[in-house]
Amino acid sequence: MKTENNFSRHVIIFIISSIILTLVLNMLILPTVSKPKVEKTNYSFFLDKLEDGDITLVQVEDTEIRFKVETDEKKQVYSTGRMYDPELVERLHKDKNVVFTENFEETSVLAQFLIGWVLPIIIFILLWNLLMRGMSKRMGGNAMSFGKSNAKIYVKAQTGKTFADVAGQDEAKEALVEIVDFLHNPDKYAEIGANLPKGALLVGPPGTGKTLLAQAVAGEAEVPFFSISGSEFVEMFVGMGAAKVRDLFKQAAEKAPCIVFIDEIDTIGKKRDGNFSSNDEREQTLNQLLTEMDGFDGKKGVVILAATNRPESLDPALLRPGRFDRRIPAELPDLNGREAILKVHAKKIKTEENIDFNAIARATAGASGAELANIINEAALRAVRNDRKLVSQADLEESVEVVIAGYQRKNAVISQKEKEIIAYHEIGHALVAAKQKDSAPVHKITIIPRTSGALGYTMQVDEDEKFLLTKEEALARIATFAGGRSAEELVFNSCTSGASNDIEQATKIARAMVTRFGMSNKFDMIALETVTNQYLGGDTALACSPETSAKIDEEVNDIVRKSHQKALQILRDNIDKLHELAAFLLEKETITGEEFMDILNKDNKVNS
């Protein structure tokens, strides 16, 4: 096997390098270790110690004398320059304690053997163990078990999840019910000759419950559930990933019927675009996965589930019928789905009676299941911080704002002048939105700073769930975004950096109207921009000439300019209400949509 050959080669290289390094140590380091530490002194000290009889060893050279002094306190080797002393040899010979020697290397043969050979071997063994531990962690187990799968195996319903734990994904659950039924009653399908789909690909944005759906399928079917991430197949050695794929499918065949779940399959399933080398680890792993999916019988009950946020990056060979036969979207939940998800997670905490989950669901349009779960948890944490044992509606509403804009910055010091600007800015948004029939109703206005950097915000909540955006609604949104800057210009004859995010959002909508939605006056139904990674932010790339791009910029600028003028006109027509509402917001700091509308419609009620 190729992997074993790689391992043997690494062992041979390690042994040869160990021998070479040991020889180097013996030639360079051992002589240094064997030599004693020598302290320089003068010739008088040498003569004094010789008369005292403390010198035991002497080495006389042409220009230097080395001698060893032994006393009760210590032993020390000294060095001094050689003086003209004809009687030196005779005096040394008379002293019976002095021994003439050629060198002071006192290390014994055993010590030299231990230092020169045994110690290096011990060091190399320790290094080898550290290397094996590192490889073991990288491979998710025993480093010597090359090619073994790291899949976590859950037998029967050990996942602890069923379809009752999954909310807001009714269509996905319906598509997976048939797989569960097949695993429960394979004979019913075998009788008519039908084969179970070999693979089902779960696609959708992060946090929509793809992994949870796979666990719920295993929990409902009560079969072994193999769970592994695509990144665990990618290893340092070429061929390792392919070996792990073989081992995974071998284990699955032995435990059939079962479910194999590969999370983030795009890690190994990316398109083969010719940029890979023939021995590339990732490509070999993908090829092995394709081969294994073709190799097992669909009637045995081995189901492959996979999840990804980037389906457009997968290799076409992986998506063809016979491999991943079904593509099951796990999209962001709608209004009813969000309400159901909130109720599922709310079962885990203690709440007050009469909680309006529908209101929370309407305020969280576009939120994923993971974000909704986080909102419930934030509400519970807020209740604990306030020394309450039950979660209230106010906790849930505040947790929505925490997830959207961050925590309140209670210690932020803002001058009165800046507070006024912020108040007029937010009332400008709300007033423009309220005076347009195609805008969502104002739900809340606040000028309390948040940790996200927002100094205030205006929250709008649609009464009903909307899936389409009309041209009139898009223009109304741009005008609403322009309302904050317009209020600053009217009241203070100036503008601030507080509108930077508004400008960004308005420009994004205007550009989408021209390049993707076909809502331009200059261009017809032409796609001038393409969307990539639709589940991961939806990055866009222009698909037109530079000349057309310049015309797009002109059209976008025209749309934003007209919307800006519209916002200015609305605020001029309601300038008294702008001042009244801004003063009220400055006093209260936070007002509800009902309070805002009461003041806005006060004169109309009196006149009627």
C-alpha cells in the first residue's frame, strides 16, 4: 500500500539521520564535555600549592602548566604560564603526591559511552514519541493506524435527536421521511424493485440545521450513524484520505443498514478544474469517494447524507444520479418556521405565560435556526442577570436587539449636541418610512448606543412575511435609508459620518435593482452581475464591459439621488413633526412604534 511505503521510507530516513547526528555528537560535543573546566591563575599560586602538597596532577607543556588541586573543600584544575625554572621537574618529582599526565580528560569509558551513544538514542526515542503523538492527533487516533476512518459512530438513537427536535424545515423533513421508511421497511421497496437513493445532499446557509436533520434521520430510523467532517479526510501524506474513505465505507457495509453523514463535503468534493497535480491528495480522496459510492448496493441500506454551504463548488460527477440523487434545501425559515423554532427552544427554559412568539418571529426576518436559538438563550441570560426566574416578553425583545445590534453601552458618554443629531437622524428614518405606503411599519426607535457601533437605530417590522421585493418597495427602502442624512441636512445644515451604513445599504439595493432585478430605466431585463456563494453572503461580480459598468454607476447614482430628494421633501412637509418627535425621543431615549404613530397622527385625530 502506498501509505505504508511512505511510512517505511520516513522510518528509514529517521534511522539514518539519527546515526549521522550521533556521530556528529561524538566528534564535536563529547570532546568538549570530557574536558574539565580550567581556571587561569599565576605562577606564584602554583608554587604555593606545590609546597602545601595540594597538587595531585600536573601537565607540563611548552608554554603552559596545568595542575589539579585537591582539598577537602573542592577539586579544581588550574592553568598558568610556564616560567624559566630549571628545578621545576625535580621539585615535582620529590612530591610523592604529584602524578605527571598528558591530559585531564577524566571521563571514564563507561561515561563516554553513556554520553556519546546512550544519551543521543534516548533523545531520539523521545523525539520519535513526540512525532508520533503529533501525527496521532492529526490523524484523530493511533498514528500507526494509517488509513483508519475517524468517523464517530452513534448506535441506534444515541444521537438523541428526532424530527420533533427539528422545526422550520418541513419540506426537508418530508424529503427525508422516505429514507427513514426505507431503513425501517426495506422489504417493501425491494419487493417492487425500487432502490433507495444512495445519497442526499443537504444545502443551505449556515445555521439552518443541516447537521441536526441528519442526526434526526438517524434517530428516527434507529440505525448506526457515522458522522465525519470532510476536512478529516485531508491528510499530510498522499493517499491517506483515500484510505480513510475505503475504511469508512467498509465499516458502513458491515453495519448496514446505517447512515453515513459527511459534513462540509465541499472540503474534498470541489470541482476538478485541471489545476491539481496527478498525485494531489484532495483529488485522490474525491476519486475514491466517487468509486465507493458507485461500488455499494443501494438495496443494502447504506445511505450517504452530506451537507455543504457551497453546492456550486462541488464536482459535477459527485452530483449525478446514482451518487447524490437528491438535493434537499435547508433554507432560512419563514415566519411560521421561525415561530416554531422559537417554541422548540423555549421548551428548554422557563418562561412566563402568554409569551407572544409570533411578535418575536416577525422581528427576526432572515434569522437562521441557530440565531433564533441564540436569541432564546440571550433572553434566559438576561432574566438571570435581573434576578428573575422566568423569561418575559421584554427579555425576548431585548435579546433580539442584542443579536442584531449588540449590548447596550450604558457607560458611553455622548455630548448633548451629538445626542440631538442622533435623535433627528433616527426620527428622519422613521418619519420617511411612515409617510410611504410601501414601507414596513416602525416598531421601535432608540438612541441608546450599542456595542456593534450603532449610536441608535430604527427598527421596522413587516406585518406579514414577504418573499418578493417590488420596485416601489425597493425605492421606499432607499428613501428610508436616506431619511437620516436628510434630517441632518435640514436641521443642522451639515452632515455626519453616522449615515455611512445607510449609504452602503442604499447603494447595495440601488445596484441590485440595476444589475440583477431588471428595475432600471436604461437597461432592460439583462443580468449585468452574477452572484457567487449565495449561502455565504452572496458575493457579486460584474458580467459586463467597462463602458456598461460606467453606465451602471450613473444609473445607481441617479436612483439614490432621486430617493434622497424624495426623503428631503417628505421631511420638509413634516418639519414640525420632525422637531416634536426628536424632542420626545431625546427625553425618552427609546420609544415604541405606537408612541411614534400617536404623536405623528395626533393632529389628524383632533381635526377629525
